[in-house]
Amino acid sequence: MSRQQSRVNRPRHRFGSAAWIRSPRFRSALVFLMGLLLMAVPLAAPARAAVDPEPTRNELPASDAGTDIVITSLGEGRRNVPGALPPAGTTWPINAYPASIPPGYESETVGFAGVINTQEVDGTTTAQMYCIDLRTETRVGIGYENGTWDESNVPNIGYVNRILNTYYPSTNLPPGTNNNTKAAAVQAAIWFFTDGYVVNPNNNLYSTVASIVNSTIAAGPLEEPDAPDISITPATAEAAVTGVAGPYTVTSEADEITVTVDDGFGLFADAAGTIPLTNPVASGTQVWVRSETGGTGPASISARAVVTVPTGSVYLYDGATPGVDAAQKLILADTRELSSAASATASFFEVGSLTVTKSIEGPAAGSQDAVVISIDCGPGYQFTFNIPAGSTGTPSETFNDIPAGTVCTIAEPTDGTNASVAVSTTIVPTAVTIPSGTAATATVTDTYTFTSGTLVVTKTNTGEAAGAQGEVTISVVCTLDGATVLNETVTIPEGTLTPEAAEFPNIAVGSSCAVTETARGESTAVAVTVEGEGTVVVPPTGSVTAALTNTYTFNPGTLAVRKDITGAGAGRQGVVTLQVTCSSGASRTITIPAGTTEPTTEEISGLPAGTTCTVTETADGATTEVSVSTVIDPAGGAITIPAGDGVEVTVTDTYTVNPGALLVNKSIAGPGAGQQGEVTLEVTCTLESAVVAEGSFTVTAGTTGTVPAGTLTGIPEGASCAVTEPVTGESTEIGVVVDLPDSVTIAAGATATATVTDTYSQNPGLLRVTKVIAGEAAGNQDAVEVDVLCTLGGETVFFETSQIPAGETGEVGAQFLNIPAGASCAITEPVTGATEFVQVSTDLPAEVTITPGGIQDATVTNTYTFTPGTLAVTKEFAGEAAGEQGEVVLQVTCGPDGSVLDETVTIPAGTAETVTRNFEDLPAGTECTVTETENGATTTVSVETVITDPVTIPAAGGAEVTVTNTYSFVPGALAVTKAFAGEAVGQQGEVVLQVTCGPDGSVLNETVTIAAGTEENVTTTFEDLPVGTECAVTETATGATTEVSVTTEAAEPVTVLAAQTVTATVTNTYSFTPGTLVVTKVITGEAAGRQGEVVLRVQCGPEGTVLDETVSIPAGSQGDVSTGFEGLPTGTECTVAETAGGESSTVTVVADLPDPVTIPAGGGAEATVTNTYAPVVQPKPQPAPAPAGPDRPNLPSTGANGALGWLYAGAGLLLAGGLAMAVSRRRSGSAEEEAKPQE
């Protein structure tokens, strides 16, 4: 809405052509005078729904770094939407959209309701907005920045977000209207929630707005959407003017971010502020800010990127336009990728520095512990000055970048005192103020002194010989700065186990005391080790201990271990090992190599006196060849070590040679193993021709494998042993081959082995095979071959073949000789005699086992029959509807009455591929017939069936029957229905539908004509249409006329279905076209042009519910003045009354008022009010008082009060009237200018 637009529908005035009005001089004077009157009048702004379509001439849109978008134009919507607002500052219920204008609401005709177009301030991307602040104005060129719901302070904004995410332009809702109406309805619905605005129920937008509002209330509010993904953190930072502020982290969903800062400040990519920042940067980049000119700011930092801004995001006035304090609040209508900015600030402060000096003084300077000085300059500026222990002189430290004017306090919480050092501290000053650009100073002085101490000397005697030592003397000498302060001797009597400590108090701190042992208490029997001698320093106030420890031990002794080897086996033994273990902890392993014969001795020295040592023989050298007898002297091998002397332990081993042995094994092999009788073995051993050992062993009958027959022991070394077998175990059925071993020489302590192997076998047997040839086809077979395969022990021992000529019948015999006993014989028939026309069934015997010398019988029976034939039944599917048919059932019969075969073949509905069913083993010569009991025909599918004739089954061959079904779709139909609705049904013109089926109407191309005035639905049916054809219905003539409007709901294309009627409905909703009213004021008569202001009241509908407007004609107007009102519902009755006729003390008027008029559909009605003015005849000229003004109608407040306000208002009306006449005269007849808000 423009700045000067009224709250009511702005009529267009056409004024008469009075000559004095045209005078430039008079018009200029009038404008000048009225301007002077109006300069001081603050006009109250009405509701500002519309955007001023132009910015100020020759002025660029104002913006700043935070500006995101700028208004560019109006978008989809409607002008002059009548309605009402609740009084400013009041609340309104939102439980439902009001059915009428609520009482107390103020009439408000909004100049524009719809989309406001905006554009990025630094780009070309556009975005659609809605107003959420009806009572505030805006205009093209006003800049906005992204804000939050809280910042907008707009009520019920969650419901607004629900509308935006449900309706235009996010979606194509509400349905059935054009985009201008959608946008206007959505905007009006938004204003209900944000400002309480209610559309006049007589306006055609009302029902759509009410539907949107009520649906939104039912759905409930939505949450605030996420803010655009662009941020700078932290929001603010502070730094010294000599340093850098930061880091700030910029983040965004965008790949590139542009960061800027106010003039006089710089952006850097490092914490030192040495690397200038280069744009653009990536998300997550850290940024630092430096004051380049010494300014303290705060500096504004901006980060801008193209990001996703979601539907429902708020945009607030950026405040950058001079002279504009406020502008409408906007909300994003649909999610867009827009340039958005985030901001932060950086502040800087003047700084100075503080130098703190530590002065270390006194005799104990350098002996103190660590010192800590704390400097407190306020939050964020606490410092610590650490001086290491032992420091001397005057160390100092300077603390920089402290805010100027800060008062710093200095304290010493840790002063370096310890057990030996005391301190006296002074701090000058304790508080100091930091100057700007220079350094303040402070000094902390510590004076350190020492304290006195005590020396303690302790003596500890330990060790096995403690108490056996002699007298001990200790010398104690202390010196300080070269002077001896203590010289004492401590004496400890001989044999003392626990000496007492000696204390020497009041020794000057820092004295160095040497503690040495001048007599240690050692003797020829006792040795000593002294620890702890040396120098200690006396500490202050405490004591220092010099601890001496003497460890006394006895002198050690020696152990000798001797090994003697004797006996006949001496020298043949293995390794001998002796183990020596002593109570003192000493141990040793003595190893004597194998084969040693000479005595050996090994000594172990250094063993403590009194130690008990034990010698054991852990390995005695015994082997398989020799045995051993061991003697240890002294018995048990234990002995005590004397002090300073030696003792001996002797170990004597006597070795003898071990006799040998012979193990005799019996190995029984061959196929007859286990069937032999008892076996006897004899062993004879000789040495130097004399028998030195002999024995006999028996093996039980039936034994198999290799078994030990027995072992002969006690055989002297070198004897030669022979094995014989006087009894072999053979019988009349079992034969044997004996394999005796060679003579065996016996080794000492070893067991030799001799094996006797007997191989046993059985006598062979005989197999008789009888071949029986039987069956209906016996004698028609081909030659037959019978094989006999015999195995024994897993190996083939016999294989032979017998041939039987073709055509033989009855029984035929064959014999198989010399088959090894025990063999298992399998009888097979690799050649059966079967031919193409003769088949055979063979009955083979089980495997036969051959007995030694025995005869076994076996029979092979072949039954021959003629070979049967087969039948293949094939079902083929063809036609366009193949695969759409129902279940198919075939009946297959072979032989009389199906005596050979009677089967049903069922093929599931929908099968499209060929199906074959095979029937085998049918006797040759059998006749087979196939019938179709179910052919698959349905209500939507028809069928034609072809079946081949009956067939005869050939011998060893096959026959085939084919059943072919050709399927077709039953045609469908299309019903086209024309449906009529709406208040103007029956008033429309002729309607024409075009029906096309198939590509370019190749199947159907028909025109359906419905006569004008038809009220009932009309249905036209088209039959016999091919299944699957796509049909479309279009409307070439809608029936709309100048008086009737139409909304068409077209039918979607439909596809013809088999044996069904598909429907396509085209619905036309007819409504009467709104009409117009022209009210003309005719000013005539002798005094025309001298009358006062004339006011007409125009009312349409009961009590003005459709239109209630006031038309003012300025005083002095002449001729005809016409005012038009558009968009009035058909049939509305309108009346015109004159509330002010323009009469005065000098002019009279006669008014001719029109009768009520009715608004025609799509046309216009006229109402003319004629006023005839005549001058008042004065009896004589004389001065008269100022005429009283006519009564004024109720007008909206202009913002002024009292009499002065009325004066200003009257002057404003005069000026406005003059301007309106001039503007109206220039704009008369221009439809384009009519659409714009009037200034």
C-alpha cells in the first residue's frame, strides 16, 4: 500500500472542467498555501499491506553489511481486498475464522494482498515473501536482514509457518484458483494470525481464506525453522589494541564464505596477525582481527555465504534507509538458496605494562627455596612471577598488554623460607596503576638469614660374627669457614652388639663434619666391612645423622670332593654327576666325563666356617651295558666346614658288565594265516663252542600277524644264538613256507631280535553258473555275456567271461575252475542281450565265497519284454490376450475307456508360455485321445481351440498331440460425463468436448456438443474400443459468457479395460461474473461551482454489508463527477444517499436522488445524483459572519487533536482535493494507472 492510500477502496474520480481550476497561477498558490498548513501535521499511517512500487527517484537502495535482501516489486496477488482489523493494541481469538466482521473491528480495505518479490542485495537470486506486519508500511528498495521469530515479536507466527509449508507457493494449494487468488488468500490468512485481519464475508476471497485458517488451526502451529547455516563464534571478543582479537570460527553449509570487517581493522589467518585473510574461505576457518589504526572499535565482522534459507524464516528491516525508522516485517514463502550473513564484534583497549623486580639479600641469600610473587590486575589479568630456589641478585619480569588504568596488587604468597632459612620481606609499592603505553614498576625485597643445628652419630654392628669383634673408635671433626668447631672421639667396647648413638648439639649451621672409624674391631678370626664414613653438613634448627654400619664375618674354609672308579666295567660307564649343596647357600655341580677310569678331585674354597655341605651323586654312569654300586665316605655325604681348614668327601663307583637277551617273534602270513595249528620254536646259544643258554617257545594255533613268541634272557655278551621250528602248524588243507632267521650275536645289556616267518595258503575251489532266459520276448534277444570276478584280500585273484549266443532260450550252464579258496566272486552281466525293441530285467546272484576244494553254484535269470512308447501332450497359447485367460484343463485317455492311461492336465490361469506334459511307458499300438474340458475363456477373454487327431503309440518311439488356444480380449467402452455445478448452472452457453482414443485419435476422434442452458449431467458412451487404448477428453468450448464465469476440472486420460466401461468426467463450475456500479454526481444550476463540499454515501447489500463507501466531491466542483465500484456480486441492490449537499448561506440546492439499482451479471449499473444550485438572494449587500461549515462525516483520525487539528484537516482536504483533481485529470481513462494505488 502506498504512503497516501486510504483505508477504503480508492474510487477513481472524473472532475468537471472549471476554467479557474486550470489556472497555473491559482493552482500554485493553492498548493503553496495548503502545504504551509500541512507542514506541521503528523499524518497517522493506516495499515500498509501494499509495497510502494517505486523507490525515491534517483536514489539507490540503502543497505549495510548485514543487509540480505531488498524489495524489488509486487508479485502474485490482488488489490483492494475489503475487510476489518481489531483496534490497535487489542488481542483476538484464533479458535476459528469469524463468520462475520466481529463487533468493534475497524473497516480496512487493503490495497494489495499477495507476494512481495525480493532479491539478494549482492546477487541476482530472488525470493518470495509475505507480510506479517499489516499496520507498518514498506516500499521498493527497503533492505532486510535475516532475523528470528523472537526478534520479530509477531504473534501466532507458528501458525503462519504452518500456512507457508502447506499453501502457495510452497505447494499449489488452495486448489481451483489462479496464482493471484492463491497468493491473496494465503496473505489474508496470514494477517488473521499476525494482525487479526478478517476479510469481508461478501468478498469472493472469504471462503478460501476461512478454509485456510480453519485447516491451519486444526493442524496446529509449526516450530521455528532452523536458522540459515552461517555463523561466527564467538559473538564478541576483546583484545589489547596492540594484539589481535579472536579466534573467530566461521561455519556454514556453503563451500565458500566471504568475511569482511569495518575500515581501520584487518582480518588475519593466524594468531600472530601476520597472514592477511584471503576471501573466500571454507567452513571452519579461524579468523583473527587487528586494529590497524589504533582504534578501539567495536569493529563489526561479517561472514556472508549462499545457504539454504527454509520456509518460515523472518526478515527484519535493516535500518539502513535514511528517514525510515521502521518497515514491514516479512517472512519467506518458500525455501531458497540465498546470500545470508552472520556478524560478530571485536573490541580493543589501550594497554601498558608492569615490571616486577625481586631483590634477594642477607647472609642466607641463595639458600632459600623457590619464591612465588602474584600480580592481580583484575579478571583475566592475574600473573605469577616464579623465582627458582637458590637464586641470587635482582631477577625481574615484565608483564605486558595490561589494560591502561588497571590497578595491580602485588603479593608474595611463597617467600622461600625453609627449615634453615628465615626471611624479612618488603614490597614497594603493593598497588600500582598501569599507565597507557609505558611500564609501571614494583620491587619485592627479601632478606634471608640462617638458624643452628645438631649432629647425631649412630653405630650399627651386623653380620654372623657380630659380638666377636674387638674395640671400635670413631673420630668426629667439624669445621666452619676453615675453623674447627668440634673434635671428639667415640669409643665402643669389644663384643658390643648394639652401641648407643652420640649427639653433638649447638653446632653452627653449615658446619662440615667428617666422621671416620679409626679402630674397626677386626681380628685374625673376624673380618669387617665399614659403611657410612664421610662428611655431613649441619642444617638449621634441625639435626643431621652420620650413620656407620660394620658388618662382621668369620674367615672361610675348604671342601675337597674325590671320585674313585673301579670294577670290570670301569671305563664303559656314562657321565657321572656329583652335586654339592652347602648351608651357606653355595652349591656346585661336578661332572666326570664318560669312560673315565682315574680318580678325580675338585676343591671348593671360601666356604664360611660351620657351613654344612652335602655331596650326592645325581648321575651314576650306569648304562645298558654296565651296572654300578656306589659308596660315599663319610656315609650320607654330609660334612661340616672348619674355620680356615679343609675336609674331604670320597665317592666310589664299582661297575659290572650286564648280560644280553634274545626276543623271538613269530610272523604268520599268507591267505591261510589263522587256519594253521600250533607252532613250536627252539633257541640255542653258544660261546666258544659251549652252549651257554637255550629255550623253547610255543605259538597258539590260529594266531595271525606278528606276535612275540618269547624272550631268552641271561645270555653272556658275545654268545651266538640260532632259532629252529620243529613244529610248523601245517595240515591237510593248509600248506606253509618257513623262513628262519640267521644266527644272532648277543651284545652286553642289549636285547637282540630274531623273527621266524610262516606263509600259509589254502587249496583252490570251483564255481558253476546257470543262465536262465525267460519272458515274452525270450529268443528275440541279442548275445549275452556273463563275467566272474573274484577278489581275495582286496586284490583280484580270478577273472573269466562266458558267452551265450543270440536267440538262446531256457537254461545255459558254465563252470569256472581253480579259484583261490576264500575268494569272493561277483557275477555280472555287462552284455544283457537287450535291443531297441527288447528290454530286459536281470536278476543277479549275491557274491559267492569259494571254499578250499569245494564247489559253489549260482544262477543268473534274464526276463525279456518288448520296449514301450511315449506320448507328448503340448498346450500352445496365442493371441493378444494370451496370459490373461483363466485355468485350462486337458483330459488325456489311452486304450479303451482309458484302460491304459486316463490323466488330467491342469494349466494355471495366466500361463503364456507353451506347456508340454510327457507320458511314458505306454504299450506300443495303444490309441490315445486328448480333449479340452476347460478352455480358459473369461468374461474379458475369448478363445478359439484347435486339437490334433488321436494318435497311436509306436514301439520304442513317441507320439505327440498339440492343443492350440488363440485368445482375444473382449472389447471395452468409454463413458464421457459432463458434470455441471455452481450458482450459474443453466445460464452458460454451448459446451463442446473433444474425445480422442489412440495416437492422434486413430481409434476414436469424436465431438460431444452439450446445448446451452443444460443443467443436468450429460453422459455419452463409446463402445467396442480395443483394450489398452488410452483416451483423453478435452473441452474446446467451456460455455463461459460475458455474464457467466467457469472453472473447469478436466478429466485425466483413461485406459480402456476389457469388457468394462471406464469413465472420464469433466466438471464445470459456473458462477455469475461480478458487476460494477458507477455513481455520477451532476452539478448544475446558476450557482454551480460555488457550493460547498458534497458527500455521498453508497451502500450495497443489506445495511451496506457488501459495500459501504463515502464519496466526497470538493467544494467548488463543477460538471459531472463519476466514481466506479467494481467486483460487486450479481443481484446486489445498491442505494445512494447524500449526507452533505454543499448548500451554504449563499447557495441553495435541490437534490434529485436515484432509485435503488440492482447489479447485473457481468455488466454495470448507474446511479445519478443531480444537485441544482441557485444563489441566495440577499435583500441588500452587508457584511455577514463567516459561514458555518457543513456537518462532516466520520473520517479516520489524521493524528492531530482539537480545533487546530480540524483546521489542519480541513486544509489537508482542500489540498488533497486539488491534487486529486489534477492527478485524476491526468490519469483519466488509463486502465493501467487505475490498477496502481492512488497517491
